[in-house]
Amino acid sequence: MINTVEIDRPHPYPPRKTPFTTRFWEALAEGRFITTRFGSDGVPTFPPRDFDPATWNRDVEWVELSGRGRLYSVTSVHAAPEAFKAFTPYQVAIVDLEDGPRLATAFLGPVETPLDSQVEIVALRYTDNMAFAARPLTS
């Protein structure tokens, strides 16, 4: 299970949802961070995919991720697309999850956060949509 952060406003840019990824978004709303892997011994991929891009294997299995990882990179965005201009500056990070995948996401921490710091993925519950972000892990 991952923590959920309530955000009292609509999401500035709705996430792209497909019939296949509906399962991901529903799990996120329940506080679970899930993705796909291919074959019972496969490495999890992110974002969730309905086929393995390397082998075209469609033996998809949904797995729950711990939501913990390490900060690989972080930057502060000052010149943003129109939908996000009101939120500048904001942080974006690349996170290496302990379960294997590397992902880019919003970062709810200072840009000065040391690289390789422990982070956690949190669900963001906007008034109209779900999203996720990383934040520094506090003990």
C-alpha cells in the first residue's frame, strides 16, 4: 500500500486512460501501485503495457510494487506547458524503484534533495482524477 495525498483542485492535465490501464488507475485510487510484467519471472515494466516491447510477449501479469526507491535525478521546471504554468516552479524527478522500473514523475520535495535519497511513491487524489508523485521518504 502507498500513501494518498489529497489535492483540493482539479488535475491540471488529465492522465491518459485506456481500457487496458483502467486497472492501474483503479488500483491507484485504492492506494496500490501496480504495473505489468511478462511471465511469472519477468521484470516489472512501467508504465503498464499489454505486451512486452522487447519480445511482443502478451503473457501479462499484474504485480504490486512497493512504491519505494531512490532518487536518480531531480529538476525544477520554470517554463512549463500552458496547463502547468500556474504551478511553476515545480519539481520533476526520475526514480529507480526497488522493484526494478525507472520512472519519471512529479516530485513533492525540494530540488536540493540529495541524489540517491530514499523516496516513496504517493497517490495524488485530485478532485477529478488520480495521479502519482514521488516524495522524500521520512523515517
